[in-house]
Amino acid sequence: MFKLYTAPGTCALASHIALEEAGASYAAERLDFKNGQQTTPQYLAINPKGRVPALVTDRGTLTETPAILAYIAQSFPQAKLMPDDPFAFAQAQSFNSYLCATVHVNHAHKGRGYRWAVEESSFADMKRKVPETMAAAFALIERDMLKGPWVMGEQYTVCDPYLFTIAGWLEGDGVDVAALPKVVAHRKRMSERPAVQKVLADVKA
């Protein structure tokens, strides 16, 4: 049985949905970021990075969303959450890596400026840039990367809960989603999936 450490409003939602879609046996433990639970010695012993997600398996703990998503997909091949073809698999990894290394970092500049600077004026400047960088990243996704109806085309993959998770931040980041009809339609399709509905209900509970 897996144990997933998560927190509301974070990218850990993608791994949570993927576990549910895969039919995995798992337990989700919610951390209280507002009270600094991610920095306690107890949690740092599990994930020294002090972030989520962290997936505890019988072989050790995995961190970083793209790695966890690939592991879930490969651990439950019957769920067909990744393409079998090596090139298509790499394309899916490329998509997830872009979300992780570029889009999520763009978003983080809104409230995590202290990771890159020390001056308060720098924090404000980074925050002002977020609507522009997020809009540009999603314009690229809309135009060139989201094949439809799912990220990889006809096959639903672990790319889809990851896109759904990060696309959920757009309005809060000041992005006009009216310019992203494919992304909005994808979000609606995702919200209709039973696994997504169950996880969202669990998160709100």
C-alpha cells in the first residue's frame, strides 16, 4: 500500500488523481503548510526537500511529480496511463517536465519570491510578472502541446491530471482563460471523471 503526502492547492493533486485512476491501494496524508508541518523533523525525515508530493512505497520514498506519475503509470500497466511506444512515452515525459520545470516555477514566483531574491521590491516585481509568464506558457500548451481530447490525443495519461492541476491555478494567477478554449475544455472533461470527482471530494473533506 502506498502513502501519499499531499497538501491543498499543491501539485500533489496530480499524483493523488493518478493513484485513484490506477486503482492503487493507497492512503493520502494531508500536511498543514500554513502551520509549517512540511518543515517538521518528522516530515523532513520522509522528504528532506520539505515539499509535496512524496510517495512512500515498499522500496523507499519518491519525490517530484513527473517521477511519481511515471512510477504510478509503470506500476499499473493495466490502467494504460502512459503510451507503450518509447517515443510517445518520451513526449509525455517532455510535457510533464515542462509543467514541472517551467510552468510551476512561473507560478511559484507569485508567492515564493524568497527562493530567488531577498529584497521585498524584487518579490513584488516577480509577482507582477506571473500573469504574463503563465499566459505565455499556457498559450504554448494550447497551440502546440495539448493534442485533444487528452494531452496525448485519444489516450488518457498521467499528463492529464498534471495539466488539470496546474490549469486550476490560472485564474488565481491573473490569466484570462477565455484565450484558452482547449485548456478549459480539457479541465471540464477532467472534472467529469469519477476518479477526479472522488479525489476532489476527499480533498475538500
